[in-house]
Amino acid sequence: MFKIVDYRKTRALQICLVFATALAVQRLLGYSHAGWIGFAVMMIYAGFDRGTSLQRTTHRFWGAVFGLLLSYLLWLMGQVDFRLILVVVPILVFMAYFSLGKLYAFPTIFTVTLTALGTAYYGGSDYAVPNFFFDYLLSTIVAFLLCFLFEYFLFRGSQLSRKFYLDLQKRIITRLNKLFEIVTKRPLRDSSYLRVSSVLNTNMLDLYAFVDTAKHETHPEANFLEELAFFSSVVQQAYHNIRRLFVLAPHRNELLELETKNILDQLAWVNQSQRTKYIGD
């Protein structure tokens, strides 16, 4: 079924399958706050590549553990003077926001800490602190196992990372060709160039993020990382040439135009050959 639908729909089906399994496990286990399993899965899943999800799974687990320990220590401090919470909570909110772009374990630590302190689990007499630790840890462990099993064993053959990469390749090449057409036409339309280059910059950021997350793949394809590095460097060279043509306008540089055209033709050939090889286009 996964081979006859779009890769975005395939990923949506995969995520729905994991969440449906999480709901079934929640009902099966039936312990207090088993619904936290679903929240843990929700915080783990992201993107189209298996490497990122597995990395987030590991970071989420250790972030939850350290977050629970930190929240308990801060709660003990609050027993000395409850007004300390007025200072602690803003600091935690700042740290959670400040660490969003860092290693995924860090924002998880502060998010879990805020969850524990903000809902006053430690202060209640009807829900013991050991029970809170047990429920939260058990939910995180179950979510960890679910995501790991599905991503590592069941979804590893769907090649969604490759399909996402090929689609991103095509979008980047299309916009590079559009920019090249703009800078080689006279008169030069500055507004069109800026509009297309803005979209291309977003695609380039997606490419850099994909190159970074591809490093976390557990079983990357042979030479895939080298292929990513090569494509990224060639794209940068083409974009650099196009920017030079834009700056040099209205003067023509036929040699630079020819070089850029050859690079774009090479990129188009690489993308088409890879699409034919992997998805039969």
C-alpha cells in the first residue's frame, strides 16, 4: 500500500498507525495516566527520515528522566519557601524557549520540568510522588519502544527520506532555472528575482537541515552522504553564479552564463536519473 501513494500521505499513514497502536497499548496497560504515552509519541515524531525520529526518541527519553529529577529538586526547594516558584518558573520558560534550537534533549528537560511543577503533582496528597515518577517514566519507555520498533523494523523499507530528498531536489533545480532565466533576460526584473530567490532560500535551508539529519540514519544507503554533499556543493555553485549574474547586470557575461547553464543541466540530469532509479518516474 505504501508504494502506490504519495510519500507525504505514506508518512501520514505511518504516523496514524503508530498513534493507533499507542492508543491500543494505553487501553491494554490501563495504569494511571497511561494517556501520557500518546503525548510522548507526539513529542518524538517529526519529519520523513527515520534517523531524526530515532534520535528524537532517545533524546526524549533522557530529557524526560532528567526533567523529572530537576522538577523534584525544584519542588524540594519550594518546600523551603514557596515564593521561589515565582523566580524558578520564568527561568524555566526562558530556558525551554532558548534551547529550542539545541540538542532535542534540552528543551525536553525544561518542558517536562514545567509540566511537573505547573500541574502541582508533587503537592497533592492523593497522588504520591513515586507514582508520578513511575507513570511518567513508564509512558516514556513505552513510547520509546513503540517508535523504535516501528521506525527501525517496519518503516525502514519505505524510502521516505529518499523520496523527500528527490522532491526537494526537483524544487531547488526548478527555482534555480527560474532565477537563471530571470537574470539572463533583459530588462532584468528585480522584483521577480527577489521573490523567487526568497523561496529558493527556504528550500536551501530545508536541504541543509536534511543533510544534517541524514547523519543520524542508522543504516544509510551506500554513498548517500557523499551524494548529499556533492549535490549541496553544486547547488551552491550554481546559486553563486546566478547571484554574480544578477550583480553584473545589465552587462552580459556569456562565459559565466554558459558555465551556469551546464551546471543546471547536470543537476537536472542527476535528479531525473535518480527519480527513474528509485521511484520509476
